[in-house]
Amino acid sequence: MQIPLILQFVNLLASLLLLVVFAMLAQRRILSLINLFAWQGGILALSTFVVAYSTAQHHLYYSAGLTLILKVLLLPWLLHRLIRKLNVRWDVETLINIPTTMLVGIGLVIFSFNLAAPISQLSEGITRGLIGIALASVLLSLLMMLTRRKAVSQVVAFLSLENSLFFAATSATQGMPLVVEFGIALDVLVATFIFGIFFFQIRETFESLDITNMEKLKDD
Amino acid sequence: MIDLQLLALLATPLTGGIVLAVFGSRSWAAELNSLMSGCTFVASVLLTIAVIDSGPQVAFKEQFFIDQFNVFLVALTAFVAFTTSLFSRPYMRIEQHHGKLSTSMLHLYYSMYQLFTFAMLVALTTNNMGIIWVAMEAATLTTVLLVSLYRTPASLEAAWKYFILCGVGIALALFGTILLYFAAERVLGDGGTALLWTHLNEVKGSLEPTVLKLAFVFLLVGYGTKIGLVPLHSWLPDAHAEGPTPVSAVLSGLLLNVALCAVMRSKVLVDGSLGNHFAGNLMMGFGLLSVVVAALFLSRQKDIKRMFAYSSIEHMGLITFAFGMGGQVATFAALLHMTMHSLTKSAIFFTVGHAVQKMGTQQMDRIRGLMHVSPTVGWGLMLGTFAILGMPPFGVFASEFLIITTAMHDYPWTTPILVAALGIAFAAIFGRVQPMVFGETSAKSLPHPPALIPVFIHLLLVLILGLYMPDYLAGWYRQAAALLG
């Protein structure tokens, strides 16, 4: 079966997105993690743009622009500023057992493709198979939140989760209504600011951004 | 037309939030906060009257939808938000006097309190499944800085946990919403209408069942994190225990209800599409698990606010279970229990707040003899505990009785589990509260008189509704139950 060129391109971008999430999962340096996050945003904006072009959905152009401004420029810039102010720019995180994490990640990808298989059957044209990739990225970002111990990298994982969801919304469907997308973008932006406030409060109180210091609240 | 009432309802807390963001550090900020909450309550009453007169309707280009189900929650939310603002006025002043809070922290508190009310009311009234998500996330964002208001290590940890866990949960709900949109788009086209609940409800029979099934799992897990369903509940006791008491009261009494409302909106769609009891079974399972686990954890608690937070998990589990059973009677009972739980639990948190201020600790084994210190606080806590434990003649008894009898009829195997869990909860809470209220004391007096009028208003309402329910109110609940099926 001949696959249209444009669809091949979207599929290529989707696989790149998945690759970036894997790279983030294994990345130990906080600075590189933020740069990877910016790349992820860039791929997302490009894929949204391509989908907008191929389906002639004008409001998707706005989404693409919003993604570019928010996720490629504004949020990475904010994070860079934050880590400079917090003096954690060159921090390296000790991750336990990257190979095992990677294997679990591969398992999650297989699981999500299976879960999404019946849905992929339903979708026609451009969207086929992309839901599986989106779901896999969501689960991988969740895995990343679990394995990280530094507050900053947990937040990057959270934002990557948001990116994966956005990818699901624009590429698997034809983009959510614009008012909803604006609402989501606003929430993400406010959340990042609040995270920023938190970093300072946490460091002031615990003298480190390591969350292992904070496991005091337990039942019993 | 309800445009005007709805506009008043939503614009008042939003204006309040903005005005208090500017003037929140003035000495009259607490009064302004109460005034704004009072106006919101008046607007909600006007809206309720309009909807009861003329039935369900949409407003503002179909972006908002009000029916008997959500207008009841709107009225409840606005009422409890109002009484909590009355309670928080002296409470927060005492905290300030004790040196726990600064003026700038109070500034943040007042502004965020109004914006939180606004976010909850938007989540309740919107017709757009996407906006429900946005408003739920906004409700988290406005409260997260309130949980860490005291800036103690424990409160920071609680707030971080709340933020991360609810963030993840709500992200899963967004994935569910996207799947819902994916299914709806194929039927309704990709205009702006494919996420409007009223449109979805009309075509729910032709939505693709496989997609909706998966969507509901994500929506339930996502919003379920917010409801505090086990095993996604671990943020809830921390956030309730470490935040200021008025925040615990509104989180427990209101936010959990709003999240449940979002789940119920989704359930109606999924039931229509699947035509079987899939969504109901899932909710029953989560609900039952929450009731049992919360009851077992109750007896291990040492912190008084943590204990009542677990009691909230238990009651939300019971309500989710009742909604899951479905049918007119169970849904009626669930709606009634939502009302009773909100009123009683916020009243309990009010008295607990003052009790903790008097004793200077949240540790239960160091709180003794409240009755000697202040008979009103003592009686308030005792009566509130009786009410929440489902003692007749309080209203909680009526709703729990209805839920258990329905369970006995429809799902007999669940009855022993429910009764045992409620029994364990009773023993745990009553055994703890009794020595706190009676017994010898070591308390100090407060610099401002405590606000206990809201407590007794709430308990009186719960008592009255337990003894006698007016016909129009019962009719209103029945109509709401009929809408949810």
C-alpha cells in the first residue's frame, strides 16, 4: 500500500518524539534534559504544523504557533533561568540502573501499542497508529517522574507528559477546540510558575532540591 | 433565560479574586472575602430558583449547561464556600496572632480562596468536557500554594505531593478527554461542538464503544485521583492535615464533589454508548476499595485532621459506590450523601480548627478535655462526629441507610463488607474523639472569639434533613437522580 508522503513525514516526527522521550529517560544532566525538552517541543510544533497543512485546519496553525512560543521558547527559557538562579545548572543526577529503566520503557511501548490497537483500527487517514505512540510517550513520561529524585527533573518529566498529551490531541484527533487548547496552555504556564516558586521554597527549607529529603509524611 | 444569574455567579468570585489580589493585605480583606462569597451564594440561589422553575438549559452559546444535578452542587458549593469564609475570618486572625501567618500570606490566601471558588463553579457549570478539565486543573493550581501556606517542611512536602500526584492524575484525565473527543469527532464533526456535553448526550448511542471504554478508564483514574479514590489517595491526608483548616474544609467538602461531578458526566455518556454496566462496575470497585482501605487506616491515625481526611476518603468511596450501583434510589442516596458529607465534614473541620488552636497541637493524644475549655467547641466536635458516623437522627444516617439497603437488594455480597467497614470506622473515630472531648484539659484561651455559628448552622441543616425532608427538595433530588439514571 502506498502511504502518502505527508503521512510518512508525520509518522517520522512521531517516532522522533518517542526517541526524544527515551533520550530524556536516560539523560542524567539537568541542562541537557531541558534542551531535550525544547527539542521535543520543536518536533511537536512541526508535526502540528504539518497536520494543519495537510488537513487544512486553520485553527491548528494557531496551535502550532502557540506550541512554538510556549514550549520551545518560553518554558525552556524559564527553566534555564531557574536552574541558573538555583545554581543547579551542572548538576548530574545519579540514576539507578538505566538499562533496566530502558527495558521497562520498551515494555510500556509494547503495552500501549496493544492497548491502542483497536482504536487505531477505527481511525482513517493521517492519524493511524499515532495514538499508540502518544500513549507510549505519556506512559514513558510517567515512568520518568517515578525514577527521578530531583525536583527540577520531575517537573521536566511533567512537562514532557503534557507535551505527549498535546501530541495526542493534535495529531491523533484533528486538534481540540481552540478555547480548550488555550485553557490548557494557560494552565501549563501557570503550573510552571508555581513550580518555580516551589523550587525556591523547597531549597530554602530543605537546603537541596532532592526530594528524597521530603519523605517524612508517612502513615502509622 | 439564566444568562444573568450565571454571569453574576461566575463574575463575583472572579472579581473578588482580582480585587483581593490587589487589596488582600488591607485590614478589611477578610470582610470583603466573606462579602464576595455571600454575593456568590445569593447568585447561586437565584440561579437555582431559575433552573427549578424552567428546567435544564444552556447559556452563552451553549458553553454552559445547568440542570438539576449540577445546580444542586452549585448551591452547595456556594453555601459552604460562604460559611467557610465566615469561619476563616476569626480563624486566620488567630493564626496571625499566634505568629503562624504573615499579612502577605493572608493576602495570597484571600485572593486564591476566591479564585478557587471561581474554578470550582466553572467546572460545575461548563458544558464543555475540555473546559471541565481546564477548570479542575485551575482548582488544583489555586489551592497548591494554600496547602504550603505555613511554609513548614511538612506542609511543603504535602503541597509538592498534592501538585505532582494531582498533576499526573489530571493529565490522565486529559488523555481520556482526548479519546472522548476522538470518538465524538467521528459523529459530530470537528467543529467546536464535539466536546459539548449536551451534544454528546444526544448522540451517545452512536459513539464508538471501544474508544469510550478506554476513555472512561482514563477519566475515572484521572478525576478519581482528585476524588481521593484508593489507590490514588495518598496526597489527600497530607494536604488536608498540613494546610490551613479553612482550606481543608473546602478541599474535603467541595473539591472532591466537583471531581465526582466530572466523573458522573462522563459516566452518563459511557453508559449510553456501551449499554452495559461497565462504568458502574468500575466505580463500584474503586468505591468499595476506598471504603475498606480508609476504614482500616482510620484507627492508625495520630493527627486529628489526618483522621478526618481518611474519613473523607471513606465517604467519597461510599458515594462513588452508590453512583456506581446506579438506579433511581441509589443515585438519590448518593446525591443526598454528597450534601450531608459536605455540610458535616466542613463543620467538623471548623471545630477541629479551633480545638487545635486552643490546644496548640494536632496530635490527638495531646488534645484532652475540650468540653471544659469551651463547651461549644466540645459539643460541636461531638455532635459533628455523631453526624459523620451516621448516627440517627442526623441526615447521614438516612443516606447511608438508603445506600446499604439498595446494596442489600441489588448486590447482597457487598453489604457485609460495607457494614463491617462502617463499623470499624465508627469504633476508630468514636474511640478517638471521646477522650478529646471529655477528660482533663491543658488548654489556653484564644485572642479572638472563635466562629462557631457556621458549625451549628451546618449541623442543624444536617439534623433537619435527617428528620424531615421538604417535598420540593426531595423532588429536586429525584429529578437530578433521574437525569443521571
